[in-house]
Amino acid sequence: MNKRKIIILTGLMAMGMVSFAMEEGEAEALRTEEQKELSLFNINDRVRFDENRLEMNGNLHLDKNNRLEMRLRHFSSVGNGDFGDTRDSGNTAEDRTEMRFRLHTQVDVENMVVRIELKTNTYGNDDGGSKQYLRVQPTWHVFEDVKGLSSHVRAGVAFEHYSPDAASSENAYSFTSSFENYYTINDYLAVEGNIYYDYTFAGKGSDEYNNVDIEAYVYANYPLYNVDGIKVEALLEGGADPYSFGARHFDDLTDVSGTEDGKETYVLYAEPSLKASKTLSDNNVVYLQGGYYVEQNEKNSTGNVDDTAFIRVGFTSKF
């Protein structure tokens, strides 16, 4: 990654990050009884030239102090590369299912929420097996006096378990933390900047190592038409997703090792699209979105890019 890209990435990070009406942004922290949104259910099917992803999301307020996020994703390959797609990264050419549950609990400590996260992955490739990930993170909401900014600091512990028939079957224990920022600039523009730091202190061959990831995004949303419950929007999303400094030994941070994927990686991408939605009732919306995705990563950094078109259909319900 050259200096110019690092400067751009640093600039995005300095801006903080985005969420104007983003459910995944503000929903990260529980709010008061008067402020919190209705529970949400969303299902969408994204078809790219190389991949189909069926996704279901739930955001359920159990009571005033507990909120449960649920996400189910299933990936499957589409076509055989005859559509002109040049993408060489991502979750392609394999069937797999991923489930994630996050329980957010408001505690008595002011501005603190405890997030308990459970993820499980089922893979259909030659490696076989599955992986489970459990993480407990107290979360602090900071900078409440800055309008439009939603900032959270998380710090906790995690346990990673592999099924006996997986290619990599050694459990791992780690300290995990993050600093996550969402900043709404105006009605049309928002930015996001996140820093993650993990320290694995047991397992994985008892090889202590550090890992740092940085994410930086920008979001644009411009309304084109909104009459009689039919809305058309021009959207743009892009950024670094993420830049990883790799797994580095605790006693030598210049040695990028410790795990199979312990190496520096990055993805720089842009995704312009058009989205048309139809309001069925006060709480139910269907939508159709089509666009183009292009990225540069460490594999194609010689000047080429990976690109693909996509179509997404979805349904959102509040209750």
C-alpha cells in the first residue's frame, strides 16, 4: 500500500464516520424508551455475476434494556465467469452459511452497554467443518455532546472454536477492542471510521500476536423521486474495507506472522447504485436496487481492478 493510499485512508479516518438513517449505525447502542426505534425485520437477495447472497436481518427490542440483533447469510456461486466479471476476491465459488446473534444489554453504569456476540459459520468447501465465535464486550458511548456523531469504545474477551473436522481446529482466546465512529454530515452525506485491535493470548499454537484493522467509509444518498409511496434514490458507498496490518508477534511487531492469514491486506472499493422502493404500509417497504461494484486489493494492486454488477431485492418491516 503506497503513501498516497495511506494518506487518503488517514484523512477518511480523521473525518470520523457515517450514518444518516443507518440502522447499523445508531442501532449499535440502546437508546431511551422514547428514542429507540421499532423492531425491524429485513430480507434481501443480492445477485452479482459471481455470487448470490441471501440475507435475513432482525433487530428485536426484547424490553427497554435488551435488544437482540440476528443475521443469517447464505452464499452460493452464480455462473461460471462467462458474464465478464473479473472479481478475484470475496466470498465466491463456494456455498456457505453464516449466522450471527448480538445481545445488547443496558446496564446501570451510565452510557455503558454490554454486547454479547455469537457467530457460527458452516462451510461447504473442501476444508469442511465449522467455526464458532463468542465475544463479550462492554461498550461505552462517548462524545455525546457532538451533534451528529455516534462514537463507541468496546473492549472485551473472545473465544474461537473450530469443529474437529475443520482444516484448522485449534481454539483461540483473545482480548478484542474497537473504536467505532459514525458521523452524519448532512441529509445526503455521512462518513464512518473504525479501528479494531485484537490480541490473541492463547491457542493458535500458543503464538501470541497482535492484529489491527482499520475501516473507513463514505456514504452518499441523493433523492431523485418521491411521490405516492414510490421513492427513487441515487446511492454511493465506498472506502477501505478494511486495511489489515496483519497478525504480528507480540515481541516483534515487524514480523507479520502467527496465523495462516497473518498478512497485510486491504480492499479499496466504490459502489454506485440506484434504489427504488415502494411503501406498502406505514411499516412495510419493498425495494429493488441495481448498481456496479469495483475494488482494488493487494492481489490486483498492479493496476487492474475487480468489478461486477449486482441486483438486490429486499423487504423491510417494522413492528
